[in-house]
Amino acid sequence: MDRCQRRRRLRGALSRRDVILHPGAVAVIALDDEDRVLLIRQYRHPVGRWLFEPPAGLLDEAGESALVTAERELAEEAGYRAESWNVLLDVYLSPGGTSEAIRIYLARTLSALPDGRPHTGEAEEAHLPRAWVPLDEARDLVLDGRIGSPSAASGILAAWAARSGGWTSLRPADAPWPARDHLLATGRVREPRRDGGRGSS
């Protein structure tokens, strides 16, 4: 991530803020035919805990669409692919300090990759245990505070609400993303590295 200072005049006063520019990210709520959510267990050093999270990744590949990134991360982190993709919701993860915007997809009609998960990760991503959790139970775990990852919590609750409404709130997988468009237009997105390297999700 890149840190910068930005000045903005608010109500006649000039204010300075430290901002972490972020490339943006995607996450995938993968739901199987039994309405179970696929979660992976990953160590997050800043909080010093193992967290249950959906497959996710940074938008740090030049020219790669958010949907293609989501498809790649589902394969790389979980060893699955999906035939059906929709947008669940778009959120800013921590708008008080970072420009990170994340698009959370719903992936359905899943199938395991023939050769399993490719071993592309390192450090925290080298070993990602999987868990299949019924959507109702996952919702309860969020509300009980036992699932605290923001992408997991918001994605699970959005999926539960969408299912309760007959899935009518789902958007097409290529739906416009005004929040990210704004960040790009105002120079608030960290550009992908020229060396082609990718960071951790």
C-alpha cells in the first residue's frame, strides 16, 4: 500500500489527512447446492488471530477485471470454480484511513478443480484450511461476533438477506461499480506494480 497526505478545505478550514492508497479488492461468497458458505481460515498478523474469511484478493493485476480476479482467487485460495456469478454488494472497508473499496461476489453452481487448489501462496497463504458452513449458521456466527472479518461478515449477511428476498437484489457480475470509478477518477487507487507481483489479499 502507498501512504500519502492529502489536503482538503472543509468548511473554510484547510485539513491534512494521512491516507493509505489501496488497489481495491474482491471477495467471493461461494455457496454450494446445500446453501453452505465456503470459508477459509487465514492468519492475520495485524490482529494476531486466525480468521475465517471468504476467498479474496487484491485488484493488483494490470488490465484484469474485478470478476476475473474473483474467479482466479476462488481457484487459487479454495480450489473451486463457479458457473454462476453475481454482485452481492460493494463496500469501503475502512474509509477513515484507506481508499480500499471491495466488491463482494456471490458464486454458485460450484465444482472442484480437477487438480485441487494450485499452490500459489506463500507465508499466510501457503496453507488455507477450508470449512463449509450452512448459511443460517454463518449468519449466527457473524451476529455472535465469532466471524469478524469484514468481508465475511458483510458478505454472509448480504447473502442471507438476498436469499430471504428470493435473490432479487443480486446484480449482474459485470454491474457498474461507481465507488471504484470515483476512486480511479480522483487518483485514490494504488496502481498495480510494474513487475507484475501480487500482494496478499
